[in-house]
Amino acid sequence: MSLYRRFRPLLFRLPPERAHSLTLWALKSGVLGGDTAPDDPVLGSKVWGKRFANPLGISAGFDKNAEVMAPLLQLGFGFVEVGSITPKPQAGNPPPRVFRLPASRAVINRLGFNNEGIAGAEPRLRAFRAQAAPGVLGINLGKNKDGEAQADYAAGTAALARFADYLVINVSSPNTPGLRALQGRAELEGLIAAVRAELPDPAPPLVLKIAPDLTEADKRDIAAVALAGLDGLIVSNTTLARPPGLYDQAREETGGLSGRPLFEPSTRLLAEMYTLTEGRVPLIGVGGVENGATAYAKIRAGASLVQLYTALIYEGPGLVARIKRELADLLRRDGFAKVSEAVGIETRR
């Protein structure tokens, strides 16, 4: 049993947000250590012309305020995505607003883009870039609850895009009223135009994070917009659905569901978006990644990169190295010399 699993019962006695704050403190202080072993060469890839030592990243939501980018990369992640960052600081929704579902290996949250805003994140991002730390950094932008979408995303882009290796427009959180309505074609085209007008030269790749709860028309519209004006998609955010088999008491809480129950619907959507975009738009697969097999399934469905978050709550930091070992073994078992050879192979069959 890992050290984390021994201490997990004590950690789970704390409210989830307090436990998360303790985790951030442990990362900042170096208590959690790091993974100094070089990545297996089979895990290396190039996406958007950028070198990823491995395809495993941590999704937005973990490091909302860009506080622990370097420690997360030292844990062995190939890339880190911070945010969502809104122009103005905001407290988010009233607590309690995060709920563990241990029997389902899941979490429900209704945080509501709680973060310190541009003013809090910008100095940390500037300092991180000054260190020239290895690893790829994504910056995830949101809008304030009382903000106007185009103005808010443009403001975030103008302030923070210069620090990003890729920039994410997040219009898929279920916890900001009206946000998911921005996934319509006309709304997206206007939003992307506003963001592109504020991008620096050279511009980072522009990526859209989408919801799993989409209509067929939504999927087609997003694919068309992606082919015309985006550099990538993140598939997907949390779901409002409550699939069968959720037995935890917290299953009735409102908010977005993440973790194991999200794996199947998010991977199905990933394959659909890979098909609709004709494999021409790099996809980041997220939702229910908890071992090498689930990461590999995302890649075979069409993901060039994968992200996780919820599984770390249940497995701890040692999970990163374990997934990479298992994924490298699976790639070699099936005769692949590099990750890119496996991308979308299951969907294309």
C-alpha cells in the first residue's frame, strides 16, 4: 500500500476544499517530492510543434490560481493546465460545493470559477516563465458570473496569453449561469474572433473546452468551428448527467460530475469529435482517466494528449508515474513506437 493510501482516511476526514488546500501547501513546500526518472521515449510526442515528454497532464481546476506549476511538472506530468482564470477575482458559489463519491470514484463540484482573477495569477505566471522551467503550460480562461463573455475572454487573453504554450477558452463549466449556451455556432464564432483579436504574435494555440452534454447539432457546429478557427479541443468538462450506478449519498447534489462515471460518455464524445474533425484537430481527452488502460483508451479514441484530476484524489501523486509505466507497456505491447501512432486507431477502424 502506498504512503498516500495509508493517510487517505485521515485526509478524507477533512472537507474536500480544505484537503485540497493542504495538497497545494504540500506541493509548494516540497513535501510530496517529485519524479526525477526520465520519461520512456515511447511516451514522447509533438503537438502544435511543441515537445511533450509524455502525454499526461493535469486538468484545469486543480491549480486555479497558478500556484504550483513547477511542482506539478516535477511530479512527472508532461504538461500542466492552470485556471480557470476570470478577469476579476470571484468567490464562486457558497459552500459546501465539493462532494466526494468514494464508492463511485467520483466527485461532484459546483465551485463556480472561484479564483483570484488576473491580478492574482499574472505575477505567478510571469515568475514561472522567467524560470524557463521545462514542461508545457496551458492557461484556461473563464468569464466572471456578472461579466460579458466576449469582453471577459478578450481581457483574459490580452493579459495572460503571452505566458501560455496553449490557451483554453472554457465555455463548458456547468456552474456559471449561461456559460454552456456559448457553445452554439454563432456564439462561438463571435467569441473566437474577440479572443483572436487580442492574441500576441506569435500566438499560442487556441483550444476550446467542451461539455459532454451536447446535442448532435452542437457537436457538428463545434466541429465546424474547430476546423475553421481553432487549434484544438478538450473533451470534456464535467457532466450534469447522473448515470446509473451512483450509490453514494452525495449523488443528488447539484453540480458537475467527474471521475470514473465520466469515462464512458467523455470517451464516446472524444471519438465522435475525432471523426467530425477528420482527425485534423488535436484533441485532449479528459474524464475518468485513472490508469494506463483508460489513458490508452482515450488515445486510441482520438486524443493526442490526456488529462486527469479526480483520480489523484483517490490514488495520490504516485498515480502519475504508474500511469506512464502502464501506458508505455501498452503502447509497446501493440507495436507502437510512439504515442502519435496510436492516436485515433480505434475510431478509424
